[in-house]
Amino acid sequence: MPAAHAVEYPVTAREEVVDKYQGPGGKTIEVTDPYRWLEADVRESDRVAAWVAQQQAVTEAYLGALTEREAFEKRLTELWNYERRSAPSRFGKPGMSPDRYVYTKNDGLQNQSVLYITDSADAEGRVLIDPNQWSEDGTVALAGTSASYDGKLLAYQRSEAGSDWRVIRVMDVETGKELDDELRWVKFGGVQWAPDGKGFYYSRYPEPEEGAAYQASALNRKLCYHKLGDPQEKDVVIYENPEHPDWSSGLWVSEDGEWLVVVESRGTDHQNRLYVRRADAEGGAWTPLVQDFDNEFNPIASEGSRLYLVTDHNAPQRRVVSFDLQRASDVVFRDTLVEVVPESAATLESASLVGDVVFTRYLEDVAAVVKRYSLRGEPLGRVELPGVGSVYGFGGWQDATETFYTYTSYDAPPTTYRYDIPSGESELLFQPDVGVDFSKFTVRREFYTSKDGTRIPIFLTHRKDLELDGTNPTLLYAYGGFTISMTPGYSASRMAWVEKGGVLAVANLRGGGEYGEPWHEAGKLKNKQNVFDDFIAAAEWLIAEKITSPEHLAIQGGSNGGLLVGAVMTQRPDLFGAALPAVGVMDMLRFHTFTAGQFWRDEYGSADDPEMVEYLRGYSPYHNVKPGVAYPATLVTTADTDDRVVPMHSFKFAAALQHAQQSKGAGDKPLLIRIESRAGHGAGTPTKKLIEQAADLWAFLWEHVGPKSGS
């Protein structure tokens, strides 16, 4: 059995690198970074490429020998092999284009979902774009689409190997022929057409220096207008902010094309600045509406000159307001806002204006609730949902008579409905057959108490016949950051774990958006330890409730959740039997110097701030790995083309773990790193790779926290 043998790790060179940071009061703080050389891009450094190959060889040999690996892959392939469809959306504007719809469909095991166009929302239609034809290994993905108002043209984005970089192309819908237009160095944004169809708005970054495309910081974002037929170098920059190259801006275009609104942020927080101008004022000045970062103002629709927004101004749980753009001025903006939908006790997640109805989506103890209001704020009732779960959709044109939404939960696969706006009735459009008898499983929402007394929700999913006697293999998952809420949703991957007899526990930690901005604030910057305490408390609750025990408990999280797992591993390694830190932010002193990392300073602070250096170092997973500590069995996961959370984080953390174990013989639990090739942060990953990765993860966990652990 693999667990019975200590792993022989590749030798990872340690170098004398010492950084000096300015701490509070002018104090100099010295920090060693022996694995700095692992920060180099694997495509640019033969040394790093060799290290990756050596580590992957060790990991593949270990995973390939696991007794449950083949069985998990077989069952995962079966569970994934079902038809999946997105909710349809109207193709073009009513009255300007034919009545057509687009949706994506995956037959089951296709590496990428296929885009279809149809004359009816419940008809199959024809293939418009099949990304599976773009590459043999399925690693080139369709990453976004936008139809012109008249429905004749489609702008679409391609992403290769999971990178955040996109290439925009334009297609003639009737012929399928591609136009000559090709726009590069695009990321973190979509396409918005001008009503006349002669061009569209998009955002881009400067072309990176040679060899720096996957690591350079995302700076100097520009909002541009592209006229069809022109080369990209002729595109007009309509907004940029060279005084603040680290800020980010997005463009909102009113449905009638009359108004342009710039939404400018300085990080990942929702609080933003606003600027407005008429679309026909070419080269005209932008009128400021908001010039601070005290509140969120998110445009959702307009009617004539009246702009509708979601805001947390005087409403921590958010509300819907409107403003007359004819009075555009930052002097009067906040004072003349008209409340449309007031703040409620539940958290307002999103709002949309479709068919003259304001649809509002709330979270009530992490379960979705959808309400309807008139433009005057009159309540029009709720949208009845199938159960306690998550719902997405309710988009569309303001003169539409229908909209679409998708409902899902841990025991309900994504099911699509058409909603008739005049009657308020929902019609089932598509319900997938996933080949699972959900009557055999139970899903329940519980609450536990964190270290400081805060009440935290947690969802549990397991087989009904499972005896909760403290010996169950349990996977505890959480995120806890960036206002991202962990809402209920079906996962073929997780179903394989639960079917096998594992318990799935998903905790809704502070730092997320489950209870509005106060919940987020309680888990960011110098409150970040609250998130780790919430996670530790979840583990302790699972043990106290005799659902599991430390030797049967595994923890998992991705990105900010990977940081969470890494931090908790170094704070309470005795509390878990295994850990899966995925694409984690592990070096909290240098994260902001790579790609999108500079946007995260709102969430974490940065080592450039003397007041944050010691706090960040205090929980940074990479800097808190200690020789002589027996860490739980760990499988770090990352990808070579992850240009969101660059793989250097995982490389350095894995190297530090292996060194700590080797240097003082602290146990023989495997401390491995799995490095996916031609993949990124997760989006666009081919189905085949998803299945292989899930099989590796579950087989690894079953080996170390499964029923036979310790036997």
C-alpha cells in the first residue's frame, strides 16, 4: 500500500535569499525565501521545468498505485456522462433580430460544451460553435459570447490552456464565416455591442514583454471601442487611468446605447467609482458621479435617462436605487438617489430589470430567494423555487416577456426553467438525467459556533444509511473570502465521494458574501484569522457531533480556499488526516507582484504596507511551515498555465513541506504536488482532465481518511 512507504522526494535546491520589509515604526523585518527560484515561469526556465517533471513523476507513481484510483475514475466517468445544458438566452434584441436563442450543451463526456442556436427555447437547433474542433486535447475553450442587436454577428472569446488571456473573434451567424477581426491581450471582461452593429466595446491590457505573459502584473487596463474591419491598433481608447495603473475599470452600456458608464475599482472589493457620458460624445469628457471607494454602485439597467443600480450605500445588505442621469454630478448623486427596492434582512446577491420587472435574488441563510418588484418598487411576489438551493439567471432585455433561470442544490442537478413574466408562471425546460437515486441521500443545513461566538452555517450531504459514529470519511470544504458565497449546487465529482460513503461538509465562513458586506469585512485584512478560526471550529464541530474524527477528516479549498487550507494546516496540523490545498495563495508577502495578485490588496493588504507585513507573515502558509511538524497527508494541486494564482505559490509551499519532513523525520505522510499541464485556474478545463483529477483526489483521500486508515 502506498501509505506504508515514505515517499522519496526529488531534491529541491535551497538558496540564500533574504528580503527586507519595512514594518511598523520603521522596524526592518528580514524574511528568508529559499525557494525564490521556483517563481520562474515553467515555459521560460529549464530548471523549474525539470523540477516540475520530477515532482509530477513521483506524484503520478504514487497516485497510480492507489487501490481505489481505478474504481473512482470508472464511477466518475459514469457520473459525468449525462447531457448538460445551460439556460437559453435570446440571441439579439427583440424587434431588431429574429426570434432565436442560444445555449450550450455537453453530451456528457465532451471536453468542451458546444454552443447551439435555435428558433425555439425548447428545440435542439443547430451547432453554432464547437470548441472541441479547436484542439486535439480539448484545452482550447469558448470563454464568452455576445450577439449584435440585429443577431447577424457573434463576437466570441477563445481561451487556450486555461489562461485568463482571451482572443476575440467575430462570426457571421448565417454563414459561419469568421471576419478578419482579431483582438488580443484581453482578460477579465466581455464584449458589448453598439446598437448599430458597426462595432463593440471591450477592455484590454498592453501587450506583455516577451516571456512575461503568464506572470506580469495586470496593469494599465484600457476600455476600447473596436470598429469592425479595423485592425486592433486603430481601436479607440475611450477610458484609461494612467495615474492609477493598478486600478481596474469596466464599461456598462445602456440597452438603448445612449449612455456609457465606467465602473472603476481598485481591487476585488465591490466598492467603486462611477463616471458617465453619452455614447455619441466621441472623445468627450466623463462626468464623475462617484469619486471615492466608500460604496458599491453597480448599474443594472436604465429607462430613458434613469439609471438603476444595486448599492450598499446606507444598506449593508444592499438595495436597488435609481438616479436621473440628466442631473449627472457627484455633488448631487448620493443625495438624489431614489429607493426602488429597500434593504431587507436577507443579502441581496443580484438584481436585473427584465420586461419592466425588477427581479431580485437574495440569500437567506445561504438559500436562494427570488422576489419581483415593479419599477416603482411595488412588491409583485416571489418566484417559487423547487427547494433549498441556488438559482442563476433572470437576465434578458427590458422589453422581453420571458426570462430563464437554473435551479440546483447538493441533491438536485442544474434544472432549467422558462419564466413567463406576465403570468408569473415557471415552465420546466430541461432536467438532466444524472443516473443517481437522490432518495438515498440526505442534505441538511446546520449551524455551529466559531471561536468568538459567531454562528456559522454548514451544509452536510451523505447517504441516509450512513451511521454517524465518528468514523466516517469526511471532506470539509470552504472558501471564506472576496464576498464569494458557497451556495448549494450539484457536483458529479462530489457525488462519487458521497456515494462511496463519504460525508461532504461545506462551511459558509466569514469573508464570503453569505450575510452581506459586514460578513465579508469580518474576514478580510486584519480580520483574516476569523476565517481560519471558523474553519477550525467547523472541524471541531464535526468531531464533537461524532460525524467524523481527526484521522478521518480531510480539508479542501481552492484559490483563497487553498490559502485557507494551507494556513489551517500550519496552525492545527493535528486536526486533520489529509489536506487538498488547490491553486492556493501561499506566499502572502509576494502575491501582489504577479498577474492578478495586485487586485487582491483590498482583501489581504500587502507587504508594501508596514502595518500588514507582520500580520501577513503570521499566517502565510509558505512562511509558517516548520521542520519537525507531522503534517497531514497532503496533495497540493496547481496547473502550469494558471495565470490567476500563479503556480509558484504551490511550488514553494510543496517544497517547504517536503523539506520540513525530510529535515527532522517528522512522520512519513506523503506531501505531494500534482501539476496539471496545459490547464489554468479551472475555467475551460477539459472534461477528461476534470475526471482524472477528481479520481486522483478521492483515491488519495480514501487512502488516508477512508475506513481502512490505520489498519
